[in-house]
Amino acid sequence: MSFTLIQQAKARLHRSELAVPGSNPTFMEKSASSAADVIFLDLEDAVAPDDKEQARKNIIQALNEIDWGTKTMMIRINGLDTHYMYRDVVDIVEACPRLDMILIPKVGVPQDVYAIDVLVTQIEQAKKREKKLGFEVLIETALGMANVEAIATSSKRLEAMSFGVADYAASCRTRSTVIGGVNPDYSVLTDKDEAGNRETHWQDPWLFAQQRMLVACRAYGLRPIDGPFGDFSDKDGYLSAARRCAAAGYEGKWAIHPSQIELANEVFTPSEKEVEKARRILVAMEEAAKAGRGAVALDGRLIDIASIRMAEALIEKADAMSGK
């Protein structure tokens, strides 16, 4: 391990992140009874310009009057390049002690996060706010991805990053047919077999971006979260996208429709089989340590100190999900 130790972000259950438009009070009320771990009340893309001010008022009322239980409550503010942003932060942070986090969209450079941090810090000090707000940033532009490592260290408030695939595709001029989906033209052709036949294999156009953001998050103690999958009628497509990210090391995924919440929770919850194996690894290593052995075999496979770290991380996540 490096001598440089990175402080991990505040731990939160973050399997599913539900997007709810601030312009729709009915949707906000219904979302409170959902199974989503995190809910963000949206002031940005889901709200038309003429509705921004009313959406802000709706969110203040919802945060103060609805029982959100133990959910992590977040707002997505408007971009720093708009005149809506400062009022989003000032009005809601001053009036809503229930708010847990702020989602900052289209972050391109560390200074974007710093600017919001300054504003939030002043409000917290002025209002003597007891709960310190956390940040999540959206990496959804080529500029943001080019600076993702620097952004990851931009604020001690920063807890998580989300990959915003739709705006990222637009920023990179990617030919994308479905938000979070794939394109048949993004493929490779095999060599000819003995019969002269060739096969086409589709590729994942988001792999590089998702992996780069994942590495930045894990290097600097943040939660990596995958963004939206646009076709909410395509259950299999959503599950495929979520499973790829879960296998890579992501902690959760957005739900832009209530039907996607259960899917995200299912994918990002460790199975009983995985948890049982992790516990067996810890038991085996404990026994090996007592016997003075640094490594031991379990089920025909070598396990060592790295296996312990992975097992401990999985059990910690499973315990959090079971409310322990």
C-alpha cells in the first residue's frame, strides 16, 4: 500500500438514485414511499426555464413537509453557467435542514466545485446549519472527463461522481441512439473462418469513460455511480448496463423511472452466495493467521491479504443494506 492514505467519503447506501422533477409535486410525494436509496429533486434538465422558480418553491415545501424516512435527499442545481444556480443554492440550503447533498451538473474543472463549496460554506456558517452538506458531481462533458482526477480532489464535501452519459455523448459527438445504450456501428469484425464467414461483435462505447471515472473515484475515496438508461421500457437493457457497472466496481445507478429502482437495488445488492463466500474467506484467513501462515487456499484458490480487503468491503456493504 502507498504511504499516502486517502480519506474515504462518508458512507451512504447508494444502490439506486431516483431522479424526480421539482416541477411535479405529485411525483415528489410518491417518490418518498419508493425503495430508492437516494432521491434527487431536479431543478435542471427536467424543469423548463419558465418553471424554475416555482420548482424551487416546490422543492422547499417538499423537503420540509414530506416524511422522507432514512433516504439521502439531494437536489440537482442548475449549471454554473446559468443565472438560476445561485438562487437554487441559497434559497434551498437556507430553508431546508433535511437536505443531505447537492448534485452539481456538468462539472468541467475543479473550480466549479470550489465555487459551490464557498457559497454553501457561507450559508452554513450564517445559518448555523448543523448538518454539513455533501456533494455529488456529474461528469458529463469531455472537459469534465479530461479533468476527472483533479475534480475528484476538489472539495472535502465531495462524496460521489455520476457518469452522465447523455450529455457526455453530445459533448463527444458520439452517435448514440439510446441514452446509455449501444450502437451497432461501434463494433469489430472478426477474421474469416475456414468457411469464409465473419462475425460482428458489438462493443461498449462507454467503457473507457466509465472506467476512467471509476478509477478516479476509487483512488480518492468517492462513490462511483452510473447515470441514466433512457429506455425505461427495456428492462433487459437496463439490467445489462447495470450489471456491467456493478461488475466493474460501481456502487449504484440512476433510476429515471420508478420501475428502474427495484432493478438497481437488485443488481447492486450482493447475493447471499457472495456474502457467504466473503465470510468464509475471513474465517479462513483468521485461522491461517493463528497458524502463522500469510496465505491459504479456499475451494482450490489462493487467498491472501488482498482477498481480505475485498471480502471486508463486500460484507460492510451487505451489512449496510440489511440495516446493521
